[in-house]
Amino acid sequence: MIRLENPQFLYLWILIPIFYLLHYLYIKAKKKKLKEFAEEKTQQIIVPDLSIGKQYFKFTLWNFSLFFLILALANPQKGTSVEKQERTGTDLMVCLDVSNSMLAEDLKPNRISRAKQALIQLVNQLEGDRIGIVVFAGTSVVHLPITSDYTAAKTFIEVIDTKLIETQGTAIAESLEKAYSAFENQDETKRSRSIILISDGEDNEDGVLDVVKEIAKEGVVINTIGLGQKEGTPIPFYDRKGRAQYKKDANGNIVLTKLNEKLLKEIAEEGKGVYIRANNTSIGLDNILARINKMEKNEYEAVAYKNYESKFHIFAIISLLFLLFEWIIFEKKNKYINRKLFFGE
């Protein structure tokens, strides 16, 4: 396994294109001044050894040196020994609605953004538990396979948006089936596996409760969180100028997305879990996590790299070689060395 001890140094790479732009402007200004001073034929007489090409080449070598120096500062490390650890925790799958109705702004800044913020906070509270994510709209997909890598989990959460699934709808039953299938050790009957369904509950499919009952029989607890208002709220979208528009039906009427609390409560009841209605203060994941922590924990084997060996010296040497190469090349033309060795006749 390769990792960077100081990845923040990689931000310095942004300096390289900036340096290239500044160098280009410098050379351009230099050419302009020479042209103002003398014509091209006269320049060849006055400064016959001037080589703009070599100046660009030397500058490129200098930037390669800088590139590898920055990489050396980040200190790439290679895992040298693997340690298997026994951990305990629950397996948790989150089914998150990413249909367009999740853009409604009855929760600030909007439903899906509020849900993502809460999920990040949830991951920060996990200790030894594994988490996975299924996103759904008109269909569903496993966005994050179940894992104990919390850094990866937060990265996957951050990229979630309503564009992940183009087919519109709210395929709750399918998402629950995908979540259940994502669990490992299906023969495990202990109640240490949970599903959290986060949605406004506007389901477009039949048979949701039948699926819930089948999953609950396997000892999986299903909790639900409702997002939105029962009286309904419009679904906004924004034009190029940032002006809010609202989704309309075929008759030109503004579409309202309503929280279907009845369905979400029934899912939680059949799934032997709890239903919580989200608000701007709390989504409700804290309450559900507290219940999950009281469940019997699973034991599972996790692989971790125990020792890491720094490899920064390799990239420091490469940086030095580029710098040395840049140093031995003359900026001016040289008929004995540079012209033949590096640039030909």
C-alpha cells in the first residue's frame, strides 16, 4: 500500500503552470525589446549565441525538478508489513434518496446537502463499525461497498448528488434489496446489521413492505428518516444566471414534493426500527446510531499496514538529477557540446 505522509504539499504543484505562464510572458517581453532594438538579421550578428529554445528547455528541466521535489516533500511511503486485527462493530448500510425531489429547500441548504452533512457527522462517530451506501432514484446502485475505511466513506459521501442516477422515481424496495445483498455473511442471524433509509418517502413502486418483511426476518433492523414537509414544497432548479426556477407538470403547475410519513413509519415498524422526522437542527442519525450501538457487535478481521517505509529520497534524487541536467546545459549556443549532444546540428 502506498500513502503520502504530507499530502498537503501537493498543492504546491499549482505553482508550476503559474511559473510557465510567467516565463512565457518574460520571454515574449524579451523578444519584443530585442525587436525594438534591432531587426532579426541584426540580432543574429549582435547576439549570435542567443537560443530561446534552450531557455525554454532549461526552464522545463527546472520545473521537472520542482515537481519531484514537491513529491519528495509529500513523502510517499510504502506499507512494509501487514497486521490482521480482530475488530468488533455493527454493519450499517445507508439507503440515500438522490431523486430530484431531494433538491427541495425545506431543509437548509436543501434536503440532499443536509443529509450528506449528517452522514459525514455519522461517519465521524463510528468506532469499529462498517458502513456502506446505496443511492437510489428510479433505480438504485451500491455507491460505497461496506467498509471500515472511514476516510474513503467520507470521500464517497461528498460526491453524492442528484445526477448520480438519471432515471427519476423513488425505488425504495430495490434500494433495500441492494443494501441487504451488500452485507457479508448472509447466514449470520445476530441482530448486528442495520439499514438506514433516508428519503422523502415518495415511492413509485409497490411491494415495499413485502421486501421489508423479508429483510427483517433475517435479523436486519431497518430505520427510516423522513426529509421534507407533509404539506409539500416546490423543487427548485437554477438557470445560468443563478435565478431560481421551479419544476412544473405538463399543465404548467408547480410540482410539490411531499413527505410521505405514513410509508416511512410503516417501513420502520415492519423493519423493527424507528422512524425519525428530520429538521434543520437534526437529521436524527445520532438517535439511530445510539440504538445501533446497543446491538450485539460482530467480530470481523480487518487488514491494516503496521509499518511504512519512506521513499522520499528516490524522488529527491530524481529532482536533483533534473536540476543537474539543467545546470550543465548552456543557455547560449555552443557548437561543441550543446548543439551536437542535445540539439543536433
